[in-house]
Amino acid sequence: MPWMQIPPLPRAPGLPPTEQHRIDALIHPLQSVQRVPDATLDAEIGARLSQVVPLAHVLVVCTDFGATGLDRAGVRLHGTTPADAQGIYANLIGERDPLVARATQEWRPIVGTLDEHAAWLHAQVRNPDTVIAWLTRTAVVAAAPIAVLPARGWLSKGGVFAFAADRAVPAAERDREVFALFYAAQRLAVALELRARPFIAELLELRFAAREAQVLKAGLKGAGDEEIAADLQLTVDAIRYYFKKIKHKVPQGISHLRPRELARVLHHLGKL
């Protein structure tokens, strides 16, 4: 897959542009199989995120966003967390782990000590012991800060569990580190998605004529060809001609998509 520049994201609060650019430079190579082979990906993720913030362990969890028409990708786990602990968590994520769910719903990082997380789990979860056992086993020091950061690609979502090295830092420095990790998590989600779905780069580069874009947008509503034709004051044959023309532009790997499915995927990518 050719390397492609990840489009810019909004700057994280409190994150200077120079820090944002530094993180971009660290994460960009991870999207390319050629530049970072699969065999070394986990080590590279750990090493690069540790350059953002000193970390003891990292676990990146990516789950499928459910874009219509695409093969659903399974849960993907990456990072420096021990393989057996990752296996435990792979079972938990299917039941919507409360820490990731909480971070995603509130769309903010959650940071605290292991004891603080355990107390919250006991108050909110019916059977918290398995989750707490996993956290305890993974954390190097029981009181080490744990950051749970929601991450979102274009067609996937997930979370980054970051176990910080045990060290005392001022509150202002801790906040800066959290903002940096939060930004890095977003970039990492997109990079991993480009690795898993290489056709995304091609879709992002597609260009549509104004009328083609109108037809695709109308298809987002799920309307039939007759309704789209009436809305756009075109003939049904014209609508079918545009759909056929659009289909010829689509990368071969997803040429099986019907026009309305393609429209939904393009909508998720911000192309419509």
C-alpha cells in the first residue's frame, strides 16, 4: 500500500502545534506495511507511544465501526501488554468493557490510579473481578496512573489503555501528557485502519463530479432510483447511468459494493 499523509485532525486542547507535528511524525509510518512490517508492529507501537509519554504498557483495542457493505473486521489488539493478558481482554471487549465504554461515551480521557478504577468498577459492574484482575496483572505498580483514551478512525473505534511508568510529575505536566496521548490515540486509530483496509486511501482520493455527488447523497437516504430521479429532476436511466459511472471509479477490492452501500462508506469517510 502506498504511504499516504493522514489528513490533519483538530488540535487537542493544550497541545502546542510543535507537539502535534512531533506526534504526527511518530505515528505516520505505522500505517504502511512496507515501512513497518506486521511482525514488528506491536514493538513499534509501544516504542513510538513511549516517545509521546513514558509508558510501562500499552494496549490498543480497535473494534469495527459497522460501515454498511464492508466485511466486519474483528477486534484487533496491539501493544506491549503480555499476550495472555490480551487474551483475557479479548473476551471482555465483547461484553463492552466499562472503562472503554465510559471513555467513549463521554469522549474524554479517563485517568486514575488502579485503586480508583477498581472502586469505580465495583460500583458500576456486576462482576468486576475479572477486569480488576487484568488491570492488576498488567500494571507494573499498583498505584501507577492508568489512562483510558477513546480512539476513532474513519470506520472503526476503540480505546488505548496506557499504563504510565511509576513516577511523580506535576499536575500540569500530567495534563499535557494526557492531551498528547489522546491526540496520538486518534492518529493511531487512523493509521491502523489504513493498514487493515488499504482501499480507504484510494477512496479518500476519489473525486466526483457535482451531479455524481448529488446522486450519491440522495442514495444515502435509501431511496429507490425512481425517487432519486424525481428529487433530482432526472430520468431513472440517468440515475442508473451515474451509479454505473461511479462504480467504475471504485477500487477493485470493494467493487462489490452497491451504490447505496458505497455512499454510506463515503459518508463515514467525510466524502459526502
